[in-house]
Amino acid sequence: MIPASFLAAIGQIGDPRFRSVLLKGLGLTVGLFVLIYFVFVTVVGWLVGDTVTLPWIGEVTWVDTAISWGAVPLMMLLSVVLMVPVASAITSFFLDDVAQAVEDRHYPALGPAYEVSWGEAMRDTLSFLGVLIGANLVALVLYIFFAPFAPFIFWGLNGFLLGREYFTLAAMRRVGREQAAVLRRRHLVTIWIAGVLMALPLSVPLVNLLIPILGAATFTHLYHRLQGERPAG
């Protein structure tokens, strides 16, 4: 069931609506990181000032430049750790476009889906974003203390979070939030395994940028298959 859902999602990767969501998600993600960079530099520069007087050294006038350049490797490190989780959260805001593309092609007999309001979608996206960032930042500590198991912690953690969120968002389009939560608990193991399958390529550059789209499509298929529905054709 899981491999079939994943392969069906891959088979639709060239869909124009998939590409549109990918570009919108990446654009917003990059914009967010740029915003964070400038906020960081501005706040730290305001707290420290342009110059600092050090004992035995005297006045240092290049602090502002050092902060600006020092923020670059910091943002690069954060982007490596958080780029895909953040992109996943932002892409979840456009999940409906991906899910609708999947249903139009593979489940054309379905009626109209429940329309999630803009406010509700924004709330879910911000909530998912906060959980992903917080969990992955905490995981950085675990990676240090349990270095040999770091990949498994990364895959297990992000697999659980991706599976939980994407299945919920896919299911609630059809059965509402409460019933989606019931289904998620009922199929917890299957959903977690599917989430881990999504998390495995997260460490592969470029490929990992497609994971939010493939995840949304895969869990749309998985939801319908768990409901006993089979794709047309």
C-alpha cells in the first residue's frame, strides 16, 4: 500500500500544479531565511553596537562587519538542518492544490472536498512550522550525544512529524479534522512508516526539495487506499 502510493506520487511529479506548489514553497522558504538573516544581524548589531571596547585591546570598530559575516555560516548551518522541515511546513499551506491534482487524476469520481479556510490553513501551517523547527533544534542535542544513531533519530523524528501532518491534512479535506485524527490514531504505524519513507531522502541534496510535494501526494493516495478506494485506470 505504501510503496504503491509513493510510486503513484512519483508518477505525477511532472504535473504543472506540483511544480507551481514547489516554486511557491521554495520561494517563501528562501524569503523566510533571508528575513531571519536580516533580523538576526539587525538585532545583534543593535545590542552590541558598531564598536566594542575590550580590555588591553581598546576600541574595536569592525564588530558590525564581523557580525554580518558571522551570520552567513550560521544561516548556512541552519538551512542545512531546517530547510526541508521549513519547506515542508510552508508547502503544507498549499497541500490542497497537490491533493486536488492527485484526486482529479486518480480519483475523478469523488465529490468536492471540504474547503479549508485561509485562516485555518495558516494556523495549521504556523503550528506545523513551530513543531518542526522546535523538534529539529532539540534533535541537534541528541545528535551530539547519540552520534552513531543520529540518522535514525532524524528519520524517525521527521518521519513521524511529516506523516502525522500530511495524513491529517489529506484526510481532513474529506472527513473533517476530528475524524482525520481518529483515522490517524487507527493507522499510526502505517502512517509513521510512510513518513519515514518520506524522511529517508531528506539528506539527499536537491532531491529533498521535492519531498514536501511527494509527501502531500503520497499521503493523499494513502488516505484513499486506507479508506478502501482504488485509483482509476
